[in-house]
Amino acid sequence: MEVLASITFGQVLLTVLEIALLATWVWVAAGVILDVYRSPDLSPAAKAGWIFVIVLIPLLGVMIYVIARGDKMGQHEIGAERQLEDLRDRGVLTNEEFQRASERRARRTTASRADDVAALEDLRDHGVLTDEEFHRAKDKAAA
């Protein structure tokens, strides 16, 4: 009981603030790492470099990434959603297919080659891509 009596209200408030700041930082760091993986404009070496910096010096690495590439973070998220909406609006995808694709995209944290090829096959099957465009994109995804 003496231990509880020695804890002040200020200490409790400070602990709650520290936990909230830690949770916020973890959320931002996870968003940055996901953005590194889904950035099509970064080479694999650049992605590895950013992850290395973020792991080596976490707080500073995340802050540097947000300052250097923060404007592109939102574009990556918005771009993927706009592509799906555009396909739905043009009648290529039904509402059910759009919903399934949106849910699949939300669950996916890292892009895999098999998923990329499957998405390309869907686009080809719906007539969005020609066979030549499909094979070129498939080769690019496999590289």
C-alpha cells in the first residue's frame, strides 16, 4: 500500500503521456516502413537503405524519411485507391469486384510478385491490358 501512496498524480499523467507518444511513434514508423515497401519509385537498394536507416536510428530515420518523402506518402495511398475507382467507374470492375480488391489491398502490407501477376491477369482478363502489355508488365514484375 505504501507503493501506491508514493505515486503522485503528476507521475501518472506523465506515464500516460509517454505511452501515448510511444504509440503515436510506433504508428508513424509502421506507416513509413509500409510506404517504403509500396514506393514504386524507389529501387530495391534504396528501400533497403531506408529500412537500414530506420532500424539503425529509429526516431531520426523516421523523421528524415517524413521530411524527405512525406509528400509522396499520401500519393502512394491515394494513387492505388484512385486506380481501383477508375476501373470501377469505367465498368471494368463490378462493385463486388471493386469491394473485394479494396479489401485485399487493405489487408496487403507488402507487394508480392504472385499478387502482382494475379492483378495483371485480372486486368488482362477484363480487357484493360493487351497481351503484349501484360507480358511486358509481367516480366517487369518478375524482375
